[in-house]
Amino acid sequence: MSYKELDIVKAKGSVVLPAESGQEDTVRQFLDQWGSDIIRDSDGTALSQELIAMGLEVYSTICLVRADQKWPRQNWDKLPQKFLMSEHVTAMGDTVDIDPMADYFSEKYEIDTKHDPRQWWQVFDRTTGKEVDTANWQFNADTGIVTITNASKFHAYTVNFLVYQIWDSTSMYNHISNNWTTEHVVSTEPYHPEARKHLMEFFDGWLADHPHTDVVRLTTLAYHFVLDSDKNGVDKYRDWVGYMDTVTVEALIDFEKQHGYKLCSEDFVDQGYYNATHRVPSEKYLDWMRFIHRFVLAFGKELVDKVHAQGKKAAFFQGDHWVGIEPYSDEYPQMGMDINVGAVEDGVALRRLADSPWDEIKEIRLYPYFFPDVFCEGGDPLSESVSNWTKIRRAMIRKPVDRIGYGGYLSLAAKFPEFVTQVEGICDEFRTIKDYTKKTKPYCAPVKVGVLNAWGKWRSWLNNFGRDQKFFVKRPDVVAVAGSNLLECLSGLPVEIRFISLKEIEQNGVPEDINVLINDGEDGTAWSGGKHWTNPTIVAAIRQWIDNGGGFVGNIGPTAYQHQGRYFQLADVLGVEKEIGLSVMTAATKFEQADNHFITDDDFDTFDFGTENSYVFAASESTQVLKTKADGLHIHLAANKFGNGRAVYMAGLPYSIQNSRLLHRALFWAASKEDALQKWFSTNINTDCAAYPDAKAFTVVNNTDQNQQTTILDDQGQTFEVTLKPHQMKWFQID
């Protein structure tokens, strides 16, 4: 069978261009070259009347909580608050002095002296884990020192204290990274009724002042993601979906009224872990998240209603003050947003936006941002853009979006002509994807995957960082994952994917339509599940489901939690166990490495599991050990049958095109659907194929910077040869 090759579409539209006053000629050049049909402003730029008069659709950006600087400076107690924890201080006598702010940036935080420290702060003996009675400590507001009396000598102490945030995190970033010299920006905390009233009145005036705006791009609503700074202004802690910046005394009081119990500072400080997304969330923290989510939805709906009343569309950007929106919650549609915009640097971020289940326009903002941290002498925006788009594209052909765009200073991008030309190609390829797919669904194999962790759907497609991330040198404003990134490998595969929490398994069992469960993450984290694996209801339900024919793929620390003589709680299912130093005197089951297996039966040059010493050994004579460290020990890849089901263990899965194929094969084997693999399938590991039967088209993409030749197998088993240039995408018509 032959297929007719289709041309890459040369058209215009679906691309948002950052414009700036004084660069009108540059804007015209880019409108023509990139085919943009929408212009927008960005942080630090404005649109001139000449730009507005071009007749294009206009996006205007507003971050309402930091838009007006006069009011919060006159109402200092309406700034955002949060709990911080001091550094550990060891008692050298029976009295300890602690300066809570000693390791925090004084230009960003100010201790809250309005609310009684004895009511809201806490002091802990971190050696015993016990709270110090308020009678044994006092705070001197003049010196900023907490003095602890009757201390236990050589015990370590910390102070949980309440602060106001007197410098907005994004403003601070722009000053430090992009050399802004404007006045420090402060944000308004919208939970206060007076603040919310003022913000709504300000927004009414802003709307009246923007009659030519077609889309109001909210950046975003209420609460900034967590970005804390040490005494030198350097990142100390960040959590892109953390709720630590949502605290106010008034909200804490209202929470107690609604839930019937009181939260304390330690519920937020969490021993200094601050309920990091990698921590298994407590029920108290989940209650707080839901409480804030309800407030943010109500706040957002009020804004959206005002936008719609002016005949405009409302968009929100997944960045800056976006915490509390939760686009995967069942209540999210109550806001009535028209456009969901996400910053996208890889396939995981693309799927995080594209898989959001609601009927709204999905728009991605691509990296690199046109700011001087990258667009500077010696900068290399081209390489970053090529790398990002390669990963984004392989995910996008599985889940297309509606628009793409950029942000920042167009004048900076214009200084890098090779980058400008490469983006022209991105725009053409994106419009081609839209045109040839016609918003139809791509062919999806009969394999439904459930990604199983402690969070479930609220944290769908969130990058799973491992401990290697702490030691990975990278640009601080761009996500790059060290160690395992199974989700990036998964993002471009032709399978249906949903995220499931272990709590859901406890309540309802494994969903009937799921073929394979993936449990991926470092031991003890929210990603692998931690203590949830000691719940007998959960482990029994999953074992029974696998015994009945289900598949299970575990990566790094699947089901890991020390309990009743086991570390991998489903070691019997996986066929492997991990040594953590407690059973070194117990002999491991002997094994012989399998020569051939469906999972590894492909053109793999090498195997990279991101580790050498996995400390994983065979736990069953039935275990098929597929790959180990070079010395034949430390299992890296294994397969096992359990009843009528199957399980696969991987020691790690750093993102690569080859590892994506390895995962592809592992999922089909675990699902007992090997025969379904080679349908709309590319035999060359370095390429991908996606078909759109309803649109009568399919595409083949080259994910490398080398020429590639591949054989495509269609859904009828017919073959078709394709040759591709570096990074090329080709489209074909299905007769």
C-alpha cells in the first residue's frame, strides 16, 4: 500500500506574539515570518496605539494582586503571609536565643508583629519533636529574637514564625535575574474582604481603560507558588504547586469554623519540609488545599464574570499566582475560564495542559522566554528551543493543543536570527498538526494506563523529581529533571493515561478499564506512595487485580516502605526486593539473566537506567532478570508473572528516545497485549508515528539531529518506508 505525502502547511494563525512599544517594525516582521494573528503584552512591556491599530486580536496581561501598588502600601497588614521555620539552633546551656530571620532575605520578609506570637507561633525541641510550652519562650519585637528558657542542653530548637511577604517573588526574580531597577512590587492578599473589594473596583477601572483588549490574560489569580529566599536572596525552597503562601490568620480562623478543628503552624512548616509535593500529603493539608481551592474558584469566577460582562474572553496562565486553581479538580469549571495557558518546556508540561479534561482553549507558552537571562551575549536560545520542541512535539501528536505563543521582549529575540528561523519552522509544524488532525483523536492502542501515587488527578502530569535533582546544575527558571523521568517517556506513547491516587484504590479498588498500573518514584515519596503501602486494603486490592490479569510497572522505588519484613510491599508481584541494610545476611535468590524477552527485543544500542547500584535482587525463582549492572548483580530491569497478571521492575528511566521505546514495550507486555504493539508503529526507535484515522492522515517524526530511515506498520499490517532529515516531520494521507 502506498500513501501520498502531504506538504507542511504554510498558513497563518494560532500563534501569540509578544509585542512592545517602540518595536512596531520588528512586530510587523515577526507577524509575517511567524504567521502570528494575536499580539500580547508581557511583564515590563506595553502595547502602543500603533500596535493596537493593526487590527489583530489583543491579549492584555494583568496580575491583579500586584497591579495596584498604592493600596497595599497603605494597608501593610493586607500583604500575603506565611509560616517559616528558623534554622536549627543547638542549646549550649539552659537558655537559647534564636533569630528567626537569620537565614531569610530581609528585603522579602517582615515578621508579623500584629498577631500575637504566642497564639500563632510555635517553638519546637527538634531533638524530641515536642513543642516547647509558651511559658518557656518569649519574642522581643524590638530585637527580633526569640529567647527559650529551661532548654535541654545540646538539644536542637527551631521557631515557627509568621511573616508578611514584602516583595513579590516574581518581581524579585526579575530584579535579580533580569536586572530590573524599578520599585519593588508588593502583592495584595485577596482573602481579606476589604482587599477583595478594592481589587474588584480596581479591576473594573482596568477593564474600562482597556477597550481594545479582546482577551484578559490573568497572571494568575490569588496565590504565588512557593519561592523562598535565603539571606543572600538566593533560592532556598520552591514548590510550583505548594500552598505555603496561602496562609492568613483570617483564613485560619475561617477554616476552623468550617472544619471544626484548628490548624497550627506546624501543619504548614511540617518539620521544615513545608508539605513539599514530594511528601505524602496529610489529611489536614488536603483539607487546607480544598479550603483554599474553594476560595480561589469564587475569586476567579468574580473576575471572569466581569470580563465576560465586557464582551471579552478570560484566560489564566499557569504561572506566578496560580496556586489554588487546580485545573484537574471537578469544581474547576465553575470559574468559567475560556482559555487555559501553560508554560511548556517538555512533553510532560504539554500533557499537563492538553490532558486537562475541560472544554476550553488550550494554549502553550514556549521557552525560552525572551528575557536577557538567555537572550544575551553568549546565550544559546536556539539549542534550548530545538531540544524543547522535540520533546513537546512527540507529546503533542498524541494530544494536540489549540495555540502556541511566546512572552518577553521581541527586540531581544530579533538579535538571534537562527532562533527566529527555527521558530518559524515550529509555527509551520504546529499549524500543520492542527490542520491535518482536524481536532480528531489519534489512534490509541488498547492499553489504558493508570499512574498510581499519593496525589491522583490533582497532580496529573507533574514532574516527578528525585533526589538527584538537588545535585543537578541547571537554569533555575527552567524545569529539567535529573534521574528518572518516566513521565517524559510516557508523554509521547500511544496509550490512554489517567492519574489515580492510592486513596481511590482503598475506596473503590482498581478501575475496571485500567490495563496497567505504573508506580514511579523515589522510595517513601508521594510519587511512590510511602506509608499508603502498609494499608492492607490497598495492597490486597492491587494484588487481586493483578492476579486477575492486570499489569504493573514499577520504577525506582515502587511500593517501597519498610513494613513487616519487606521493603517493596509488592515484592511478590514484582519478583524483586531492595536491600536497605536490614537483611544483608539473608541470601538472595539465584537467577540467570534472560537472553531474550519481548521488552528488550528491539534495536537498543545501550540501556540507561540512571543508576549502577540499584541494590535490588531477585525475590522469586520465577523472576526473569533482563538487565543488571555489568557485574551481573544489582538488577536494573526484571519481569515477573503473578497469577494471570504481569509485572515489570525498572531501576530508573531517564528520558531518552530509547527509554521511551523500552517503556512502550514494557507496558504492552505487562498488559498482555504484545500483538497490539505494531499498529501505526515505527520500527526505528529514533522516530515516532501517530495516525488520525478520522482525519485520514498520519505523521512520522524524527526525534534526532541525524538522518533516519524507518518502516511504518499501519493498522492492517502493511509496511511503508519513510526517510527523514534531522528533526523532520512528514505527513501522509490515508486513502
